[in-house]
Amino acid sequence: MTTQLIGKRIKALREERGLSQENLAEIFGFNDRQTVSAIETGARRVTAQELVLAVERLDTPLEYFTDPFLLAGEGRFSWRQSGVDVQHLEAYERRAGRWIAMFRTLAPQVGRETPLMRRSLGLVRRSSFEEAMRAGERFVAEFGLGEVPAVRLAHVMERELGILVLMVDAHRGISGAACRLPELDSVLIARHEVAGRRHFDLAHELFHLLTWDAMPPEHLEEARETGGNRVEQLANNFAGAVLMPADTVARFGDWAGDGQDALIARLNAAADALHVTASALKWRLVALGAMTSATARAIPDAALRFNGREDAENVPPALFSRPFTEIIGLAVGGGLVSVRRAASGLELSVDDLSDLFAVHGVAQPAEI
């Protein structure tokens, strides 16, 4: 653990408890708050005796200050969710933070450094929706996402942008999240959502990571493909353009003139081909001027549900991701973390961890 990281955790705990630096100085027996300030900024090291005092007087486990597989007072999450109460969301955020912290800690130790520089989009809150869509189209072209961008989007985010993408078993109502740390960007996606929804959430969170400094997203946002505040609308327009580029959509022909039943059938078929939801495709066509808003609103939502099927046909992707699993495997194999510690951190049994390596095609460490 670094001095700076311990300082951040002390500051996070102080703020969580509603304590001032003067209050904390009294608890530690310091003469002034400047000593607390120096600790919180990492300018002053915390001694072993002071850590013991923190544990005793703040009634906090030692692991809070010393466990590297923990996020506390670091970074920020932005959650796409529907109706999740704050208590459950906070509990899930702590769980997700452990997976991200595990990757952050172990990746550099096995020679997988995060990118030195971050990519960003030249967009701000006052940017137009058309500018957001053009940015999405350019992203597809510059990163060679091809005619069905949804297929390669996660790969490009992981391998070319250095973004940690995790497919997770999320609490009911959570679609996904973006997480910004000083040295790492992450996206979590609920893997049991239908594929089209997963892909839209992924592209939406990508926008937030690429514009975080210019327009930080809210901690909580409603998971939907249209509407929301200005930043969310820009994110939706960007996501629509990434997944459904204008040239690709044009290959499906003219969308005017069909009767409603024929139009619904075409929407569902085209959405399947693009690995998106028919609802997202409908509103993308409106944004492109290929369908009127009145026509889109007249289409019953039920007709596009599950792209026209009675039930969702969904084969969820494997838990977490291959790059993430590779790091865990290398760390276990190199003796940086024990098998049981790795499994516990991922909330898996040792057998489940073995299965995770197998499903991602990652070599099993000799310890398993």
C-alpha cells in the first residue's frame, strides 16, 4: 500500500463520518489539522502506531486501510439503472470496486500497464446532437469497427483504448456503469441483459469515459435509449451512431412507405443483423431523418420487444472478460496472489475460478 492510497482512505472515512480535519487531529492526538492534511494528500507517511489508533478509535477494520483490492475515496461511478434503491446500489458498488481494484493492483505487476494517455472526444455540453453522432461515426471509421460495430466494440475498448470491460452478474435493475479512476477507466455491463441492450449500454458508457473531464456524468442515470438530461442525450446519440452508422443503416433500404406490419418486421430483422434492439434502431432512424417521429411513436413498444420474439433469446457472455481473466491467471501463476484469495476477491469458489479460466481460454495456473 502506498502512503498516498492510505491517505485517501483516511480522508474518505473522515468525510463519510462527517468529521473535520480538526476532529481527526484530536482523535490521533496531533497538534493541528495540518498533519491530517499532509496525511490525506500523501505528503506524510502514516506510522504503524497511527494505523492502530485509526483502527481502534474509528472502529474500522485494518483491512480498510491496507487491502489493495478495495476502492475507497477513489474514483467515481456512474450507474445506468432503473429503480434500484440506494442501499443495494452502494453495496453492489463496493463489490464492483473490489474487482476493479484487483485488476488495477495486479495488472502492472504482471507487466500490463494501463495506457499512459487517455483518449477523449472534443465535445462539451453545448455540442449538438449532430456533432455527437458525427463523433460516433468517426469512432467507427478510425477504429475499424466494420459493418456490424457491436461485434468488435468491446475488443477495441479493451485492447486499443485500455478500458477494463467487465461482464457481470448485476443486481436486478442495474444495466451497467462507467468508473473513472486516476489511472484506469472501467465499464461494467449486466451480462444477462439482451445483447442489443448490452451493446447500447457499452457504447453509452464509452461516451461518458471519453468526455468525463468536459461533462462528468451523474452518479445515477435512468437506463433508457432516449431522453434524459443533456449529457445523456448526447451519449445516446453517440451510442446510436457507433452501433448503427448511417451508411450501414442505408443498406437496409428506404424506411418510408411500408405499412406498419411490414415496417415492424423490417425493424426487427435489421436490429438482429446489427446486434441492437429494434427500439434503438427506430430512434436512430428518426435521428437520421429516415423515419418521422410520428411514425416511430405509432409503433407499439410490444411489437419491438425482444426484436419481435415472444421471449428473449439471450446467451450471456462469459463472466468478466478475457483480458481481466488473463491478469488474474498471470498473478496467480506468478505467486502475486493465492488461488483462494483470487477466488474470494471474485466471489467464486476455486472450482468456479478454474471454470472461468477454461471458458476464456486462459491457461490454468499450476496452483489450481
